[in-house]
Amino acid sequence: MIKLIKSKKKVKKMEEIKKLTNDKLKEITADGRTVLLFSATWCPDCRFLDPFLPEIEKDFSAAKFYKIDRDDSIDIAKELNIFGIPSFVVYQDGEEIGRLVNKDRKTKEEVENFLNSLN
């Protein structure tokens, strides 16, 4: 008989940033891998992601994840050409290395495939 043991590793919760500024962007993306999720509370396709975001964070635990309120961060969203949500932008040591930016609903598999493509 095989006994399954659940990991007691605590899953970190994605930090939410209400208003992202250029200074804050530089600060959070300066070191290592950073994944930004641009979202909004009213967006049903953004809410579709909610159930599997903790698992994605766990699977890509080397990265820091931030949920950015697109509406309250509209200036930086425009600068980064984020017009559709939910959208992901990934940085490595301060440099953008990938983006999954459009207005389409994204599945867990699509997000994981995108993140795996950056390795």
C-alpha cells in the first residue's frame, strides 16, 4: 500500500499591487525572475485564473509573482502596451523576457506552457 503524504510546504500568496509605478516596477523586477499578472476585479476571464494560480506559483516557485490592478495602474499598463487582460509579463534581472498579452481567457495549461517556454 502506498501512502500519499501531502507536502507541508506553505504556498505563498501572490502579492497584489494596487497601483504600480515605474519605481516599484524597477524595484520588484531588478533581481531574479518576476512574473506580473495584470488583472482587474471586474474581469471574468481574470477570475477564471484564480483557482489555479496558487498551483502555478508553486510549480514555478523560483519566480516572484505579483498581481497588478490594471485599472489603478493604467499609466504603466499603457507604457507596457497592456490593453487586454488577463495578461502576463515576465522579467529576468530587470529585463523583460516574455509576455502573454491579450484579452483572451487563459487556461492553466496555456500559462504553464508560456512560463516553461521562457526557460
